[in-house]
Amino acid sequence: ESGTVIVKIWVDNYGNVQKALPVSGSTVTNRELWEAARKAALETHFNIEGNAPQFQEGTITYYFNLK
């Protein structure tokens, strides 16, 4: 199976992803791939920015090509 999973993320000002949810726009319907993308997003870290808002929102797009 191949395709993309778009994950909406909420990042705190310490650069930690606090919440991650797959969202519409993804081309993959396989729930295992959605969960793999969600877990990967939760393990992602960004730069610390003390002056940033407590939480920022964004998305990460994961591309899958299983062989």
C-alpha cells in the first residue's frame, strides 16, 4: 500500500509534540498506517522557543510506500 497520511500536531514551546491526530486529506485508509504516522509525530521534536505561544498547531505529512 502507498499514499500519504497527514497528521495535525500541537507543539509546546519546549518543542515537544503534545497531541497528534491524522486528519482528512490523507490518501491512506489503512488504520495501522494512520497509527504509525501518529506515533512518529508524537516522537518528533522541534527547537525550543521560550517566547513562542504555549501551543502551536501545524501538520506533518508522511509518505508510505510499502513493498
